[in-house]
Amino acid sequence: MQKSKEKILVYADVHGNLDALIKLKKTRDYKTATKIIFLGDSVTMCDRSKECLEEILNGKEIYLLGNHDSYCANGLPKSMKASARKQAHQSYIRNSVPDGLKEELKTKDKELYLTLCGKKIYFTHYLWKSDEDVEDEIELEYRTPENFDKKFERIDADIIFHGHDHYPFHVLSDKKEYYVVGSLGIKIPAKYIVIIAKNDKLKIKHKTLHYNFKKVKDRMIKLDYPNAKLYSEFFEN
Ligand SMILES: [Mn+2]
């Protein structure tokens, strides 16, 4: 039997959206969580990468590294064929983040195992194919139990939580259960997950959060940094 109730908040892919992050921090779910797990990618896309990074690194979050966090800390992987605009965006972000924060990112783990109510639970941004980059995600139309099982074959866990893919999803196979958390920062409404472990029972819920994304969008367009316009269109797509 679990001695007391544990409430774990899981979120991912803030992508520089400080407004969404502040909104999350004001929720009861955030304030009453006994553990908060951030599945990576606090930077790139929206206009407040540095602030989001500081906020999450200095918070009570367990910070798991995302691929964009890795690009910010180490630069884009040499093997990556990024467009000129994507490279320009990346440089813009890297230049806006102080070296101290980049060094701190380099110390972060990429995965976490927890045991809750007798279940082995795995948390990650996404499957890492190297030290610097993650694998391609399963495309929306191929999100079947079989494809998840194939992709996560090497992970020994009962339940898997991951970020990276911005569209929330839940699927159960014969072997495992999978939760795609969804993005807090670059999709509307904002997404996160709450896990409650109580009396040896696990309750897992996708949650949404509404905030004034138009304010963020307008600011991005006004600031007009590389790819700002393109990323400002991600919220509603
Ligand atoms: Mn990612």
C-alpha cells in the first residue's frame, strides 16, 4: 500500500512560451503536486526561451533534456540538414541564452524511471538516437499500439510518458501503455498530465489549460526574429 497520496504533474515542450508556463504555475495542479517532471524543450519557437529555461531550471521540476535543449546547449548536430532559416532561428536562440544556462542543461538526464503502485514507469522527451538528437516520432496516422511497441521495444517499462510530439495521445497495447503528453507552449489549449497514485491505484489524466495565446502570437510576429511567423502558426495547427 502506498503510504500517502502522490500527485505527479508532467509537462513538456514549452518552447519559449512564458505566458503558458506562468499560467500552469498558477494552477492548483501545479501548486499541489508532490513531484513535477518536465519532459524537455523549454526553448525555441516562441519569444521567451531564456526566461522559460530559467524558470524551469530554478523551479522544483525534475528537468529531462529535450532535443531543442540539446541543440541550444551544444549547437545543431553536424549530421542534421537544417534549412537556412532554421539555422538562423537556432543561432538566435543560442545567442539569447547565457552560457551558464547552457552548461546547466548539459548536466540534465535524458530519462527517468519511477515505480508507482507496482508499475514501472518511464519518462523521456523522446527516444534518443545519439547524445545530441532524438529519433523521428511516429507520424499521427501511424500511431497504433503495434507501432508504439516496435518503437519502444528496448524500454523495459509498463507505462511510458513522452513529449516531443506536440499532439496528446494515449494508447494501450498488450505489452505497454503509452502517453504522449502534448505541448504546453506551442499548441492551444496548453496540455499537461496529472498522475495520482493513491491506495495502490494509479489515475492518469490529460489536462488542458486556456490562456491568451494571441498575445504571444502577436508579440512573436512583432519581434520578427527568424521563423517567428512560421512558429506563430503552430498554435492552431
Ligand atoms: Mn522535441
